[in-house]
Amino acid sequence: MNVTREKNIKNKPLIISDGCCIQYGDSSALDDVTFSISEGKKVAVVGPNGGGKSTLFNAIAGLLPLAHGSLKIKGMDPHEAKGLVSYVPQKDLINWNFSLAVKDVVEMGLTNKNSFNLFSRKKINEKIKDSLNNVGLLHKINENINNLSGGQLQRVLIARALAQNADILLLDEAFSAVDVGAQEDIMQLINSINLDGKTVLIATHDINNLEEKFDEVLCLNRHCCAFGDPSEVLTEEVIQEMYGSHNEMFKNHFKNNHRVTNDNWIYIRAF
């Protein structure tokens, strides 16, 4: 691929959020979230617990409706673009009380893609092996998932996502409950996935060295505190806005009222 074409692909908008608002009942989970992510980018989504990271991922994956604003993926609404998105939720939200082999978990990615019947058993097995090989776990193909470490389990979930051949990968807390070595392994894996042309969004609490790991950062605390190059937007003020006291956030925000009034917000905890 020539440099000009590669640059154009990198700059082509893939996910566009314009005033995105999401509610749980009468409580606001996200309000007036606006950003634009180009194809092939590696984006960290950071913020406190309850700040809306998982909520945003669920909206991008087409699992939650918007209360206001718009969210487009390649110009389509999320429910129309489900085949373009693969979502790896937090491990703690998955029921692991089943006796499943690693290969069974990866195969679920093919089933969810609604393409299971399009493949012969031979092709299914090849797809499973390719996906596990890409995450360095082919030798664990028949292992029970309950025998895996936290880092290995995370890589199995990523292999499941890779089996779907989606353009966008959403990884929710991929570094949670794994040791430093496993975090580095997962980051290397994410880098290789990103170099393959996929767009990767990772929800994380860790804001250390983001400028070395990611192209962009989206800072959330029920609203978009900042978005852009980590070296430019992660200022002291933005970090305080994400993790500090919010006595005035969402003060006048209630159901069906989505006007942005930065001077009159109050923090409402809905989780």
C-alpha cells in the first residue's frame, strides 16, 4: 500500500458520535458525548468507575439505544453495523460456570456472527486454530477455560473476537485482574491487531504512559471531558474533571432534557 493511500485510510472517519446521550430510566449515563475516530486508530477510553465507558461500548455494539444525539459507524446506526463490531466485555461480567474448552469459546464468535452454517466443520476448525494461533494460545486449544490464567483467558476472548473478522474491536477493561507481564503481552497483541488495519478501542483505568501506547484518548465522566492526542489532552484540569469532585455536573439534566450547560451540572451516580 502506498503512503498516501495508507494516510487517507487512517484519516477516514469510522465512528462518529454527535451529542450522544444515553439514559437508564430517568438517570443520565452519558450526556452530549461527541468525538470522531478514524479507521485504524488505537484509542484508550478512560475514566472512573461509573463514568460511562462500558455504556459507550454497549451503545457502539448496538446493545443500548440512544436517548438523544447520533452515533454512526461507517454512516450506519450501530444496530445496522453489528457485523463490523466485535465486543469483548469485562471478564467479571461473563458467567464462567460451564465446562468449556478454549476452542468452544472461540467458536462462539462464529456463532454470534451468524455465519456458523456457512462454514464446513473443517473450515470452522481452521478458523478456530488461526484465531488461537494469532493470540499465541494454539497449544491450549483443548484446555478447560477454568484452568487458564487471567491473561490467557483475556487472550481467548480476543481470539473469539478475531474469529468474527470485525473491523472494530471493543475491549472492556482488557488489563483488569492480570499481572504486569500479562498486560504487556496483551498490549503487544493489541498492537499487532492494530497493525493489521483494525480499529481498537480499549476501556481502561490506567492513564500512565497513554501517549506511548495509543493514538488517541477519550476521557469520560458521564460526558466527554476531552478527546485527542494523549500528550495534548491529558492535562491536570482534564484529569481533575474525570476523577475529581463533580458537585455541579448534571444539575439541570433530567429525562428528555439534553441541553449542555457546563456551569450547571451535578453528578448523579446511576450504577
